Amino acid sequence: MARRAETIELAVLGLLHEGPMHGYELRKRLNLMLGWGRVLSYGSLYPTLKKMLRGQLIEELTASTTPVTRRPRIVYQVTEAGTREFERLMSEVGPTAWEDDNFDIRFAFFGRTDMEIRLRVLEGRRIRLQERLDRVQRELQMTEQEVDRYAAELQRHGVESVEREVKWLSELINAERNNIPPAPAADQS
């Protein structure tokens, strides 16, 4: 699962497990899931939906009309084949499971994943980030004297971000191993 379309496919299948959705709602939820740095356009979403329809991973439901446009709104739902494909994709462990483009999406659906698979993905991600951290720290030491202070600050910020994620992953791995349920989300009120 290396291409962006496959990542979008996994996310769509995961979201449609929550219930049927129309394209606008899918795009809105995917953009929230992908984060501020990766906005999904309709030009990426709809070709993926068409491919998934052809592959019978999703199907269209009877569309409703909206009062504003009077055009039917197409609603999508996951099929049995889509459920099997989602389970297959979520059970994959290997380098693509912990790469930047795929990890966040997979993590969003960890609640539907076996603990052993979760652990392998979390550990793989931590190893990958630790390798990145070691490399960036070496580069920072070599270039600190050669770059201006703003470039050095940017590199230091990158190091601190990776260090935070490695710490977070270690805490998640320990919680998984000790069968500690995730902490509830903090109240935003």
C-alpha cells in the first residue's frame, strides 16, 4: 500500500464502516483525518471512488436531492468485499505500514486492528523514526556551524518533533503490552 490512491482507499473504507456518506462528507472527514498539511481535492477523491465502485468495494445508495441544487446526492456504502479489503489492508505489516503517508490513516482505525498487528506497526514506526532522528542529529551537528541560526533552529525543531513522536510511540507500545486502554480525550469545553 504505497500509493496515495491506496491510502485514500483505506481511509474511505474505514470511514464508510461508520456508515454511508456522500462525497462531500467523505472529503470533509478525510481532510480532518489527513491534517492541515495534506488537503484532499475532489480530483483525487472521485477517481478513487470510481475505482472502488468498479472493484465492488463500495456501492451507491439511492441518492437524495438537495433543496439548493436539486441534483441527486450520491451516497456511498461499503460492501462485503470492501470490508474484507479493509481488514486485509489493516492487517498488513511492513515498511509501508509505518511510513509517513500511511501511518496516520492506519492509526486512525487501530481500534479495529488486532493488538499484535498494532504493536508491530507501532514498533516499526518507532524504529523508522529513531533512524531518522539519529540521521538528523548527525546532520545538525555537522551543519550547525555552516548554516545561519534560523536554518539551525528549523533543524532543531525537526529533531524535537521526532523526539516527541518517538516518546509518544514508546508510551503507546508500553500501554499495548500492559493492556492499558487509551486515555479518554480531554474535555474541550
